[in-house]
Amino acid sequence: MAFDRAVVVFAHPDDAEFGSAGTVASWTRGGAEVLYVCVTDGSAGSNEPGVVREELREIREAEQRAACDALGVTDCVFLGVPDGMVAPSLDLRRAITREVRRFRPDVLVTPDPTRFWDEERRYINHSDHRAVGEACMAVLNPDSSTRPMFPELLEAGLEPFEVKYLWIPTYDGSADTYVDISETIEAKIQALRCHKSQIGDWPVDEWIKERARKRGEAGGVEFAESFKTFKLREEER
């Protein structure tokens, strides 16, 4: 499915690249405008002794902007919540609602608020991911679409807006939509390699292609990304 405008909300720099960069690249190549909203400052993305949050914050923002350039993303808004400290607060809901009402996308791409671990039970999902997903559910209903919510946004000229579609990247068997990224997987890998502070010497090419190939088998293509999708309102006639 093609969209004209999309907003992708995620917790940390590099999250969107892992989850949906191939899909985003296919959208932008088709002429879509895509806005990224990065909730945290990425400042807890290292366990190395001597690395301080202030330095890492600047590095990771620069890396994310480089990844956006590689994918053709229109813009990236950084909300600056300290990495590891996200909660689905009214302040976060308001901040995301502001961007949704401003950009007025056809589709909102968000983390899964219900995902606590991976299918193999070897990874516990980061609490920031779940909190961002939960905040986005509130943005969809009631925040972005309801006039009484956040009257200060009305004063700023941001009228209520109903998003038509919700897409949630999924890594288990719950997907209902597979996007063919065979022509954009190299762009996905290039964008991931922009996150040098996180990738290092890791052979990300092999890992990404293996995962995309497994999803491609389910979707009937060579490489794919997978999503749970929701149609939230009918198309206008």
C-alpha cells in the first residue's frame, strides 16, 4: 500500500531503521513525505566506561539525521526525553499529538505497546519502546482527533486530525502485512550503518538480510518487513 504522508514514531535513534527503514525507503522513492519523531535523546546507548550522556546525545542525533538522509526522510523531530526514562505521560502525548496534527499523515507507524519479549524469549523489550507505543495509542484516540484535548494546540492553529491507518512493525507470527523491500534493503542497511556508535563492526548486512529473508518467505518475496495494520477510518468519497 502506498501513502502520501507518514509519521514514524520511535524511542531511540536506530529503532526505525531496524523496524521499518526498507518500507520507508520504498514510500519516499514513490514520492511520499515521511516525518520521523524520535522520542529519546539516545544518551544511554553505551555501556563503555567514560562515555557520558551529553556527548552521546550529540553523536546519536547526528547519526539519526544521516540515516534520514539515506532514506529520503523529510524531517526528524527530536523530543529529547532522557533515554531509559520514557513514560506515556500527558506531556509526551501532547508532544506527539502536536507533530501528528501538524504533519497530518495518512499512516502512523509506532512500536507495539504490548510486546514484552521476543518470540525466542531471549530478549526483553525495552521499556521505552512500550511506553512510546502506549503514548501513540492515546494520540490516536483521543488526543489527535478530539477537539477538547490539548486546547493549547488549537490556540497554536493545530486542528484535530484523524489518522486513517496504524502500522506496527512486528517480529512474530502476528503480521498481516508484508512489504517487499527487495529493492530497498540496501538502503535499509546503509541507514543502519549510519548509527556507527551502535553498529561498530557488527556484520549488520548478514543479520538484516537473514531476518528480512525469513519475513520474505512468509510474504512470498525475497526480502520483506512485516507489520500489524489497522484501518481506523474509511476513505473519503
